[in-house]
Amino acid sequence: MITRHHISHLALLTCCLAFMLGAMAVHSAEAGATPVLWHLDFDEQKPGDVAKGWEPAWGEPGDNTLTISNRKAANGTNSLLLDRKTGQSDTMWGMSAKIPDVSTGWAVLSFDFLVLGSRADVNFGFEVRGTGVDERIVGLAFSDRTVSLVGYNPIQQVRLGGITSDTWYRMTLWVPTTGGKQGKAYARLERRVDEHTWMRVGITGAVNTVQPMQAYGCMMVNTAPGKRNYQLFLDDCQLAQSALAPSPEELAVRWKQDFEDDMPGSIPQGWQKLWGEMGDDILAASNTRAQTGKLSLLLDRMTSQTGTMWGMGTEFPDVNKGWAMLSYAFLVRGAGESAGFGWEVRDPSRTNLRVVNVGVANRKVSLMSSDWKISQPLGQYVEDGWYRITLWLPTAGGQQHNAYGLLEKIAPDGAVSKVAGVQTVPAMAPEGRYGQLMVTTSASNFNYQLFMDSCQLAQSDNAPAIE
């Protein structure tokens, strides 16, 4: 939970929105992790040799190979290659590397990885284990181009973010130590932007766990039965000791989607038609506009001849206390009079239960109550420019009876400025849970394109002040 007793509402907004723009990060040492206790980068080994430091731990590898490769490297010249593509074996087995114990603070384990293979083929798991028999501390699940953090006490799974083929990612885990007794484990996924820069993907997840009974034992990669035809590269494996876990601000982010793990032309992951008829409208990931990265979501009604009315949307996690702080960037192409649409925040467990609405017509953006009866102006946009809408939504535990909205302009250099002040309308928290973000079209408005990017949900203790 974020505590902000000594800063203004404006300072809270500035802090949260700075994180929304996407934080750049380098290795786990930046999180206060010193010293590095263990490191494997494979550059001193010969390509083609059996990897030193890693070995089969259980099961039968068959004709899978675990060797040093110079085809891909996150840092330096070599990496470790698990090849389940060249041979025919699809057996289930595990490989591991021994890691030293960390007795105080946090054990910060990180590694870089890259996969080659299709969405259907890439499926494997990762575990951090203690020295006891089958003593699992925390795990990761890699499936359907998604990475999830797995806890075993009790069994739980938290989606971190999506990945694409032939791209380097960095995974950082904060796990409890034998003397720490923290009861939690955290994980952050990052994507390499260039040789020196990594960008966070999705959210930093947390699960309940326990510290090792005696000491840390190994990190392990496990294959899934019946899944092959992919290659996994590992590089720059590190274990460090840290006094710090991820910040409350970072952990407050519950959901994030920037569409970078989608394929141009495909329907973005998690988004779908919810009602009505699409006609000849197009819903797809696009590389023609992007607020951050290279891709965004595109609703294309520029060439529409039918002018249908329909709704598309995605679900986001529940926030049941404080304020649910939902934001997204958007850009509109097309004549201002032609662009008419809306966003609705809904309770997906109840039919037609709207929490709050945002309407767009004649270049004007308005915050509207759930029944559309009360409307407050958020400001106007200019075509082909990026803007951001931020909504502070009531929660079941917060017992609020209103919602707040803010429209901001995002300059090409990333600078953010308010278009107008914060507005508020009556709103009720979901009777069931959050949440669903829906885009609705108007039958009489077409010949425009709507791009969306940088969607994010966070928990906040405070709402902004009305200016």
C-alpha cells in the first residue's frame, strides 16, 4: 500500500504518472543489491561444449542438448542454450545450477533469457529451491508467451507480462532469506531496449512464500511434457544480497499493457469484441503509431462503410481498497466531427453495471456518471497527438461515492501537461469486482482511427484535489 501522509495530491499524481511512462532499469544491483555472490555469463566457455555450472537434475533429456552457444548473447559473446528444436525428444526433465545461500536481507536472483519458437510451442518452468528434498521456494511459468510468478504457500499465480520470440528479457526475483522471514517473494520482468537499457514489462508481482528451511540450493529450469520445437537461451545469471525489495510505488501497479508483446495486425492479447457487430471495422495491434515502444492498439473505422455500433474491451485486476487509479494514452486520427466514441469502466461480474464513463465527441472529452446523466468537461484534444486519461475510481473498501478524471497532453519528448483541471462525477464501486475497460462506438460516427497505448492500473490511497 502506498502511504502519502506528508505529500500533496499533486505530488502523488506526479510520482505515479512518472512510473506510468515506463521506468528504465539496469541490473539488480541498482535495487541496492550488493555484493554479487554468484555470477555465470558463459563467455569463458567454448561454444558447443557442455555447459559448466548447469547440469541435468531429474528426468531424461533424450536428444535435447544443453550447451554453450555463440548464436545469441545478452552480454558478451556466449550464452547457455537449451535446444528442444533440433532433436525429437519432448520428455519432461529438469536442469539446475547450484547457488550459494543468502542468510540476511533479500536474495536477489536475476537472469537474462531469450526464446525462439511459436506461442504454442514455448512452455517451460523455473524454480528456486532450497537444499531440502523438492523444497520449492518460488517459481515462474512460461506459457502462451506469458510469464507468471508462482507461489507454493499456498499455490498462487500472478501474471507478470508478455514476451515475444527472439527478444532478450531480464527476470529479477527477490526471495526471502533464511534469516529474513519476509514471507513474500517479488518478481520483475524487463525487456532489453538497447545494449545498456532495459524497460519494465507488465507489473512487478508478489506471492506469499517461506524462506528456505536450511539454505538455498539451486535455480532450476523444467521442461513441459509434449512441448518442444523451441530454443531457450540463458545469460548473465546472478545472485546478490540486498537490503531492499521493490518500492511500494512499483508494487502498487496491478496491471499494465503496452502491446509490445503483440504481433502487428493481430488482435491484442486480452482484447475482444464484447457486443454488437464489428462490420468492416478493424481491431488490431499496430506499428503505425505508439506512445511508448513500437506498438499500440488500433480501432480502425477510417475505411468503414457500415457505421456499426459495438463494444470491445479487456479485463483488469480487482482493487478493493483505496482508489483504483486507471490510466491509458490515446490518439485520434480523422476529422474531429467524425470521431465519436466512449470508454466505459464496468464490473465484469454484473451485466451492464457501469462504474463511470468517458465520452468523446467533436474533439471534446467528458467525464460522465454511470447513468450518463451528469457530465463534466475534461478538455479538448487535437488530432494526431497523444493524450492521457487518468481515472480515480471508487472501491468496495474505500466506500467512496464519486470518481475523478484528468486529461493530459503528452508531447513528443514525453513531457506531460494538463489540458484542464481535475473533474469529478458521482460513481459507485462495483457490486462484484473490477474490472473491465470497454471502448464503445457510435453508429453515426466513423471515418477515424483510435489508437490506445500505455494502459495501467494502480492502487492509490488518495484522490486528486479539484482545482
